[in-house]
Amino acid sequence: MMGYYMDLALRSLRHNKVLTALMVLAIAVGIGASMTTLTVMHLLSGNPLPGKSDSIFYAQIDANPPLSPSHHNEPPDMLDYQSAVDLWSAHKADRQTLVVESPVKIAAQDVQQPPSMGMLLSPTADFFTMFNVPFQYGGPWSADDDTHRSRVAVISADLNDKLYGGANSVGRVLRLHDADVRIVGVLKPWRPTPQFYYVVGGRFSHGQTADYYAKPQDVFTPFFTSLQINDGNFEQFNCWEAPKVAGHLVGAGCVWIGLWVELGSAAKVASYRNFLADYAAQQKAAGRIGYADNTRLRNLMDWLAFNQVVPSDVRLQTWLALSFLLICLCNTVGLLLVKFLRRGGEIGIRRALGASRKQIFMQCLFEAGAIGVLGGTCGWLLTLLGLQWVRAQPVAYADLAHMDLVMFGSTFLLAVLVSLLAGTLPALHASRIAPALQLKTL
């Protein structure tokens, strides 16, 4: 019977090609516009650490001194040097890492390329394990390397390709600023989306959150090692007093360091919150900070949401695209209703010959489903064109715009569901056509 319904649906679609083309086009355009924006939204708002994000937390205290005019209801997004090192040195978490970023001049020995500027990320050893960072060659440095300020580095896959043609460069020497470091690890191609581990100030950045979708930094060196080899190149997030030497922030009245911790249970989360509060209270009692009650401990996804990482224009475009899809759906409902009503005589004859209302309804619904499949195919092609257009835009996440299997399946499913939804009302109306009335008009 299903084959019979499908045969009738295809015959009907071929009978009025112009009306069929209009319905297919309405669904295709609606699907193409909505799926392009939904794919980009899916890309930008995804979980960068699925299965682990609930155990990763960003720690904050308010290091502003008493009566500081820069005090806000929320603590600064970053920590000053003393607070960051004190909290990290206490080892109250399962794993923990300090994080700071800075520009650095990069050169390689025995490579015929001029020095270039790149970005240096300075974490501690747990960074790589906490964030599931994959390695192609070698591995991360050890906790002892953090303590002894070893001159070691991990480099990105892109930098390894640029300098060494993708070969195993572990053991080779890289020059950062004016210091030599030994490469101990090379990352596999790794691009968490968004670049969550260095998200700060997103809600104040006025649309500059595209940086969170850029490629990872070129070089990673131990935090304390970087303080030696790249001193003078660090940038403060905020200061309550100007540093005595620009770029030299150790001991300065500035916040500029991030602290991530991994906590494996609710009890550990509660314990760490108490630890932050106790530390802030002690520092206030010592007269160093002025706002002991202003501490926060947000998990990864809450931290991204708090910083409004997903660009607001993308959210707006998503709502506009879904509204456009709704308009296309309404147009398709109207076209199907016109189509089925014009076939009132045919439907009346079928009813007179014994076809039930259910059979008429199923016939019309199969026809709507066939339109959905055709519209979904065309909509999928329009989505690919839309994503190609996104990739041509001057935004950091442009090269990430692609359709994965989930979104590919969603395109067809949405097209069929939209067409079936659009066809339900006309099909119900058609199934209620009185055969006697139609036969009288023939």
C-alpha cells in the first residue's frame, strides 16, 4: 500500500510541475537558510570538552585592594600574580593549571627561515592532561619542569609543519625571544571550539569574541619558565596601579593570570569554594585585598555562557532564519491546500469508489513527504553553498564552517518534518471532501 501511495504522489507531482517546483523551492530556501545558521550556531556554541566540562572550573577572587575604584559586583576575570601562585601552590584540586598568553619572537636553529612573531601560551604541566590535548610526537613536560623552570617547549602542529615540514622535531632547539628551549612535544592538529582555556572579558569585548575561534597558540612553555624568557612582553588584563616596568607584571598591581582547576566530585567542588573564600578572607585580614566575599568558581560551560562567547549577531541570525523557515512553512501550507482542493473531483471519485478518509489522508501526506525529500535535497545543496559563503567571510571561525553527519541528517529530517507538518492541515481538509458534492459538479 505504501508503494501505491508513493506512486500516486509522484504522479500528482509530475502533473503540476510549476506548483510542485514552487513548494520544493519554498522548503529548500527555508531549510538552506535555517540549516546554514544552525550549523554555525552549533559550531560556535558546542562543548569543547564533552564528557569532562562539568569537572573543569575557572577560579576567581577579587584582588583589588581596599577602596579600589575599579571594584565591580563580579571579580576580575583574571588573578594577580601572588593570588594565582598561592592558589596553584596549595594543590587543593585534582589537577590545576595557570594560564597566561603573550606574543613572542620565534626562530629555529638549522632552518632557513627568518624569525617570526607568534603567540606563546604559558601553562603548567597539568594543562595537557586536564584538557585532553593530543600529541603527535613526544609529550608534555613534567611537574618537575614547572618547579625547576626547565627550558622546554611544546609546539603546535601548524608551527611544526611550518618549521620542520611535519617531521618529528622532538629534541630540536627553538629560540624564543632571546632564549633557547628544547622541544619535548608536538601536538596533533588540535583546535577546541571555542578556545575555552583563554576566554576572558568576552562580555566586555564588543564583538571581539571571534578570537575564541582562532587556532591555538604556536608554542607552549612552562609558566615560570616564560616569566624568565619572555619578561616584558606580558599584557595586563586590568591594573589598579601602573606597573613600574611595562610588561613586567610579577608583583605589579595588575590581574593577568588565569587559573583552571579539575574537581572530580561535588564534595571537592564545595571544598574548593570554601578554600577560595578562606584564602580571600586571609588576604583581606592581611590588608592586601578589599573584597573577601567576591569569589567565584564556575564550571567550563557556565564560564563560557557568563562571558557571552557566542557572538550576539549569530544568535540574531539564527532567530531570523527560523522565522524565515516558518514563513516558508506557511507558504507551503497554502500551496498544498490549493493543490489538494483543485483535485477535489479526483478525490471525490476515489471516495465514491470506496477509498476511506484515512487512505485519502495518507495519499496526501505521502505527497507532502515527497515534496519534503525533494526540498531537503535542494536545501542541503543550498546549505553547502551557504557554508561556503560563511567560509569566505573575514571571521576567525570561517574555516571551521562545515556540515558534519549530525547536521547532514538533521537537514533531511527537518525538511521531511516541515513538509509533513505543512501537509497535515491540507491533507485533513482533502480527506473530508464530500464525494456526493464533488460528483454533482462533474
